[in-house]
Amino acid sequence: MKSDILKKLDRSNKIYLVSHINPDGDSIGSLMALGKSLKHKYGEKVILLKSDEIPDTFNFLNHMNYLSDLKILKNIDDDSTLITLDCGDLNRIGAINNVIENFKSIINIDHHKSNNLFGEINIVDSDASSTSEIIFKLLKENNLFIDKDIAEALYTGISSDTGSFKYESTDANTHRIASELLEYNIDKSKIIFYLYQNRSIETTSIFIEAIKKIEFHYNNKVGITIITKNMMRKANASVSDIEGIVEFIRDTENIEIAGVIKEIDINKYKVSLRSKSYLDVSHIATHFNGGGHKKAAGMVVEGNIEKIKYELLELINKKLR
């Protein structure tokens, strides 16, 4: 499989890389790390695509100027390979999916259990803590270039997707990889500051409003809140500013499952779910055509908000022990 990847890339006239919309630390970290490493090997034929706006949180990473606007896709070379990173399905790559047929092949690299294996080559490991962890192994096993910038991007991705090494997906291998990345003399203090100690006023404002609206259900085992577009406007908040709210609810005493329902359009909502111990929220997300991991999943749902909330709570109640 490893040699198949390099053979495919060797033969490709262009290599495009993309991570998912509403990017988080793992999607950005894996994209920047693999992108820079492949640019070192293949030069200008490697193109990093920006599928969505990048949260300011991650601007501390070097070489963000590598990211190209989607206008570059007007002329896709006939022999082009697309590498998708941290995407459970093709809907997660956003507008790029509209031109997906113009790529000769797709390499799918991901760690979501719900990944539907849409690539010609699929490197999907649901036991990995993050896609960044998979990328590190891929670079090492193929003797591909790693430097301080690449190591910082990978450490950012791993730290982000493990909740700073708190989540169950973190194992001995994750810590070994983090230890190896530290040997590249990365600035760990800088990464910690930007990821965990630099919350914007807008983020704090939307947190306050969302927390005011938390509802507790089923003997306080479930906590759920709704964030409307009007709330976002009043707080002058962006999508990235609501990151962490669902984890905040989950970390409340007695809570097993937390949910944030975010209005994204008229009668259209993005739902983020987190569980604390035994409940597999990916099963709930799959019911709504979403996906994710056992303890972190999500979906986009259309309809009346009260009906959505009622159906979600009914399904959660059936899953609770």
C-alpha cells in the first residue's frame, strides 16, 4: 500500500491536497504537514487547497501561504491525484466535490470510524488518535521529509484531536509519536498558547450565550444547547468561535452526552455530539446520515428545530443505560 501511494504520486502530473470544511487543528495540521513534505519531494506539482476559511487560531503555523484558493481548480490537469485528509466522506470537502470527477484518482487518508472508503487508495485507521498521527507514520515509513515546521503542524493536529492528550483515543503510540515530534525542537509553548490560552472576546461572548441556554434532560445525563444565527451575529462570532462549547457541556458533572445544535441556514442545523464514557454517539449521528467517532460525532439536519431536538433526545434516551 505504501509503495502504491508513492507510485501513484510519482506518475501524477499534479497532486492536490485538501482537508475538510470548518477546519479544526487536525485537518489543518495534517494538510500543512503532508503538503510541505510532498512539496519537498515533488515541488510545484503539489497544490494545497483551502476548502474553507482558516480560523485565526492556526495562523501561527508556518507556510499558510501554501494554501490556494479554489479558483485554481478551473483548470485541473488530466492526470491529477486528489489527497483528502480527515474527511469521512466526500461531502466534507465542500465545493471541491463539485469537480471531483476531474481528478484521475483519490487517496483518502482519515481516522473516522464512519469513513465510507471513497478513495482508489484508502488509508483509514479508526484506532489512530488523529489523521496527523497517520501522516506522521506515513512520512516515517516512506522516508519522506520532516522538519520543525512539519513536526509543529503534526503536534498541533494530534494535540487538538486528543483534547490535549485527554481523550480515550490517546494511547502509548500517540505519546511515542508526540515524543518524537518534540525531538524536532518544536515550540510546544507556542502551540499550547494559541490552541488553549488565547480565546477571543467573540468566543467568550458566544460561550456565555450558549451556556445560558443549556437544557438538561434524563436526570442530568444529557446537556444540550442551541446556537442561532442571531446569537452569532450579536456576539460577532464565527464558526470557529463555537469550538469547545460541546466539550464544556460534556465535562459537567453527571453528563454522559452533550449536544450543540448550531443554526447554519433556514431550517438547517449542524449538530455536534460528545459522550463521556459508554455511549457511542457515532450511532446517533449515523441515524441522521452523519458520522464520526464513538465519543465525538456530528451531522447536518434539516427541518423544524423543535422536531429535530425532540427526535434527537428520543434517540439518545433509547441509547442511555
